[in-house]
Amino acid sequence: MARLLIVHHTPPPATAELFDAVVNDACHPDVTGVEVVRRAAPAATATDLPAADDARNACSEVPPVLAAAIMDDAG
């Protein structure tokens, strides 16, 4: 079974709607043989990406802002 990793950081409502749409499409009954793994950006680990066959990012922030948010949550 293929594994799709979706890493998200979805505070703005529009980004949350986009994330929900991606997850709903990936989990549609017509899509078979795919395990959908969802991780909030601060909870994603270094082992999540190599374990996935494909990955998507749902984030409204620019990468440096997202990296700072992850670092803040990591302590």
C-alpha cells in the first residue's frame, strides 16, 4: 500500500479548508491502495518523510515562518 504524507500548518480558515479538501480527495472511496497520514507540522518527525511514498505540504506561511513555528513548538 502506498503512503501519502500530508504535513500541515493550518491556522488560517482558508488553509484549513484547503487541507480538508486535500484529505477528503485523498480518502475518497474511489482512491484505493493509499494510506493517508496527516501530521501537524510541529508533530512531524524525521522518520515521517522517508516512510512515505509521496508527501504534500499544506501551509499558508513562507518556509522560514513555518520553520520558526516548528522550532518554537519543539522547545
